[in-house]
Amino acid sequence: MTGYARVFFQQDENQFLLYALDNEYAFTNEENNFVIRSTNYSDLEIYFSDNDGFDLTYDYVDLSVNPDAVADSDSQLILTKTDELNYSIFSKSQTEVNLELYATSQTGEELEAKSLIQFFDHGTVDDFKTIEGIELGIDNSAKLEKLHGVPLEEDIIISEDRLTERWQYLSQGIGFDVNTTTNIVERIYYYSTLYEDYPTNSPYAISALLKFTMGTVKMKHTTKSYGKKFIKGTISEPTLNEDNEKNLDGVYYYYFENIGTFIYFSDGEETVINQLVVQFISGPEISW
């Protein structure tokens, strides 16, 4: 990954309250930094508000005054000041926040700058409509790039029919299928080191109902948690040991309607319960 988007805001060419925000899209429980780019102002004030214009309360931590200061553990929104130019915003819950900056220029002009920041949870909290901050079938590669960054060139895999690109973020253990015609994100992959030599397990819990990350989730949890129609199938048959018995290395899948595909190891298609899930793909059914 080569880095997050930098979002710049400036009222107009005659105003000098200019700042750079790490990202208009961010994840909860991760810092989102912004830097004041100009110094010809005084009396800087920072506010947060919701979409209805109501002020949001937050805990303010000024590390420039007290390097050991910590935020109130009960605060959902935290603003941290490192020095006169550097700040960070931290949200513990998924939300939309309007960031508003007000100051006075050296000539007495009132300056302001505003931006909307959307904080997303990892995994899904809305029944698999939005996963890792991306709404499947709706959001495009531009938002994917802003939220997750640009993958390394060697980590973008083009399908044989050239209809999709797989954007892989291997350090995070996730990947995304992008339609090359529409630029819409169609699928999200949670990887495991146990399958196809991926370097990192996805560390994110898939959902509120399925609080297990890749490499630990078992099929009993998926089959019990979702009352959805499903399709099962075989990706590859198991090998045989020296006693001509099937090993637990066959690869099988369950596709749950409107959720996605759980790929697991087993010795047969019918041996499902308690089998290790090694990849989860959210999105439309895949033809194997």
C-alpha cells in the first residue's frame, strides 16, 4: 500500500486557513491526522458537529502542553493536538463528523474551513451491505483508494477475461474485486495464511454475529449463525494417505445468499461442522 489520500481544503485564494486531512474516510479506533498548512492566523477554534448541525462533544488532549496526557476512556470522539500545526481525530464508533475550523487572519478577516469525515468499522455491522468501509455494488475504486490506499502494482491481479482487477492489501490480509468497466467494487476477500500462500491472516472479525478472524473460524459458526439459503460445492478433492484414507485437505465452499462464500478444508463435502474456514469472500456467487 502506497498511502492514504491527502485531502486539502481552502475557502478561496484570498483566504489562508489551509489544512491537509489524512482522509475524508477513516476507520474507527485509528487516528486520522490533519496538518495546518498556514500560520498567518490567530485564535484557531475547532468544532465537530453531526449532519443536523448539532455540536458533538469530544475529549481534547494537548500533548504540546502535557506529553503524558491521555483521553477520557469514556469519550467516543477524541481530538489530539501534537503542536500548533498538527492534530489527530479519533472515533470509537462508526459515525459521520463535520470538522469545522475557524480563525482570524492577520488582517482581521474571519477564516473558516469545513470537511465531512466518515468513520467506518472493520468487518460489517449492517448485514454485509458494507464491509471494510466499502458498500459492495455501490462504492467505486476511487473510494477504495482513499480508504485503503493504492496497492502495490504487483498486488493488482487482472482476471483472464480482463473484466475485474483484484486489489490486494496483503499486509491487511484483504482484497477487493473491482469491475474494470464500471470501477465498482464487487467482492471483498478475507485471506488466511493457510490457503494459497497468503502472507498474512486478515485480522478483522467478519461480523457482529461471527466474531472470529480468518484462520480460527470454524464451519459450525457459519452454519449456525445464518438462516440463509446456501449452495455448497467442491473446489478440489482431498488427497489420500498411505492407508488410502482421505486427508482433511480437500477444499470446499458454502455460498450463503446475500452474504458470501466460506471456503473451508475438509475430507468431503458433507463433513462440514467444525471444519476450518480458510477464506471468506463477500459478494456475488463465484463460478468455480
